[in-house]
Amino acid sequence: MPTNHSPINYLTTLRANNLKSLIVSCILRWYPRNARALPWRRTRDPYRILVSEIMLQQTQASRVVQRYPRFLKRFPTLLSLAQARRPSVIRAWRGMGYNNRAVRLQQLARVLQKEWAGKLPRDPLLLQQLPGIGLYTAHAIACFAFHQPVAVVDTNVRRILARLFLHETRRRDAWDIAAEILPSKRAYDWNQALFDLGATVCTETKPRCALCPVQKLCPSAFKLSRTSRRVSRLEPSRDGVPNRLYRGRIVELLRKRRRNRALSSALLGKQVKENFTSRDLPWLYGLLKALQRDGLIALRTGSPQTLVSLAE
């Protein structure tokens, strides 16, 4: 026993480590019987893993399951995505929402082709240097595509750790705890197990504690409110409809234009918003400018009316 630690602190640490090992063991035993059959778990191709991770940002897995194979059929390789015309990429993203993700994904593909010989790096630190890839996505690609023993913390994982390690998470970051308890030889299974546990059992509202493999080890079990609701965020809107929905309508209308034919802003406004009037024009131009900055649309103002089309 180390001489610079008191017996009480040593025993406390030992108990804590044993508890964490037991938690990991229970969840890993639970996972094979309860794993979700998701298509991106049947591949280790870095490009396909990248596509799935970008799609899963702010989108439910059930929706991604439907669109993921279609997108890959249209763009089966990083090179095919990098060389594609932008309108075709935006059209292939139909049904996913947050269309600027499609633009960012293609921009990343072009950077990888130009500067990285068409390959994703294995190191999460190098991955984070790429445009559009943050801490989570870098760790997810490193683990799921390259078998790197790194923790992956999303909203589900953060919630599980906060409930299991109730007192620790008040003073320590979830990423630190996740790295500490990570079973390095089974990092892939462990990270996926936490995703599934958070998505199906340890949910944000109405957690199913009776089905949880670590209910007896969790200080939060059966103590969570089953009626809690998310606090809705105030977001920019027009006549009670969020601007993000209007943005989606604009892109969807332009997707349907054959040969990427332009549409006048006045006609576009009438098709996007009910009871559209001239008073809505400043608001509409604000949306169009934002979509142009995101690389989704192109604006031509040389004619009497502004013409709008998907960005080339």
C-alpha cells in the first residue's frame, strides 16, 4: 500500500475502482443480447463511418437507417463525393434535414482528396484538425473505423455517466470519466453499448430502470422523474414557424427544380410561406443570405428579381 495515502483513502479508491469495473462488466454482458442492428456497424470503412457520424448529428438513428444506404449508393466512395456537383449532393441528402451538413461533408471530402491522399487519419488529434470534425466525431471515427482505444461521449453517454457517477460528474468532466473507465481491449463494444443503453433504456425521459443491467449499482435508479420534459428553446421564427423549417422548405423546393433551374425570390416566398406579402421580403432575404453563406444556394441579383438556385 502506498505510504503517501491514508488507509481510508486507499480503501475508498479501491472500492470505487471495483465498482467501475463491475459496471463495465455488467454493461458489456448486456450488450450482445440487446445491440441494435445498425448498418454502419457492419463496416469498418472510414468513409462509411464518417458518413454515418455526420448523418447522426441531430438526427434520430431510425431516420438515418433509411437514408444511409441510399446516400452511399449514390456516392459509394470519398472520391465520388468529392467530385460530385453540389446540387446532386444536396438532393441526395433529402429527408435528413440540416442540409448544411451535406455541404460540409463534401467540403471535407475535397480537403481529404487534396491534402490527405483521399484517406482519413487514424489519430483523433489529427482528425480534429480537419474542417467540420470536432472532438466527438474524431473519437468516433478513430474508434469505430480504426479500432483506437478512445472514449466516445455523446448526449446519451454523458447522461448515463451523470446518473451512474452522480457525485463525480459534479466536479469532473464526462470525457475524463469515460476515458478512465474505458476497457481499452473492447473499446468498440463498450462505446456502442453505452449508445444503445442510453437510446433504449437510460433515456432522457421515462428511463426504464427495471431493464437496466446496472440498476443495483446506479445511485439514480428509480429516483428519476418520469414526467420531466425538455425545456423548449426559443428560436427565430416567423408567424409561429421556426426559421429552420422555412430553410428546409426553400432547399426542398429548389431540389425539385430540373437542371437546377432558378426560381424568383418572390415566387419562392409565396411557395414557402402562407400569406406571403411584401412585408416578408426582408425576412426572406435574410434566410436566403444565410443559406448562401452555408453554401446551399446561389443568388443572382442582376435581373429585376433575385433568382435563387442550389449552389453549384
